[in-house]
Amino acid sequence: MNNPLIAVLKAVAANALQATAIATALMLITIPGIALATTQCVLPVADGGDIPPSPPSVTGKIVEIHDHQLTVEIRKGVVHRTIVNDGTGLWTVYGGGIEETDLKVGQHVLIWLQDCRHAEKTPQVAAVVQVCSLAAEVCAER
């Protein structure tokens, strides 16, 4: 698999300063809006972005929170366990950042998993958690 980007990066790597600048630019561009190519997901960004995000991996209502793990009821009697860590983006659907301590039982959430192609596996680490409201309100239709 010949990737032109890799070939360009190898050629530029001879100059450490240029390589560092390119790597930094790539991280700043891709991390907030686009998940790694291996996952084929587009993550939302806090205040919107030019690229529409992929549909969330998990949607539902938080029914339990324990040790950085959310249990989300995705439909009656069916739950998904999701891990929230330091790398998880946390904000409201309106873009305002929140803290993990703002997550409460009863809140409706949209979750994008780090491994978005295998949402059936549980628990998984969340890449992004969006709450519909800090109160227990249902998300508006998208």
C-alpha cells in the first residue's frame, strides 16, 4: 500500500525541524475532526466544523456512573458500558466544554467510540461524549 503522504513525510524527515512542523500540523488538523483512518470515523469537534461527523456509535440515557465508566441505556433493557478517560472529549451538543463530574444519571448522551466500527463490544473507550443538556433532557432530532 503506497501512500503518497508517507512518501512525502519520509522525504521531509531528513530535516528534523520541518518534520516536527509537519507532524504538528497534521495532528492539529486531524485529531479534532477526523478519527484515524483505521476507524473510518469522523469525530465531532466542540464548536462545529467543516466536516460533518459520523453518526454517534452509542446514543441513550446514562443509567449508572462508576469509576470513569458510563452505563448507557440504548433501548429498553439494553445497556452499553463506555469508559471515559483523559483523552475523551466532553461537551454539550451546543459546543460548551464540560467536566467528567458534570455527567449525571438521567442525562441523554451521544457517544463516539475510539473503535467506532465495533460498537457492540463493551466496555469501550469513548473518543467523544456529548450531553444533550446538563439537565435530563432528550436530544433534539438531528
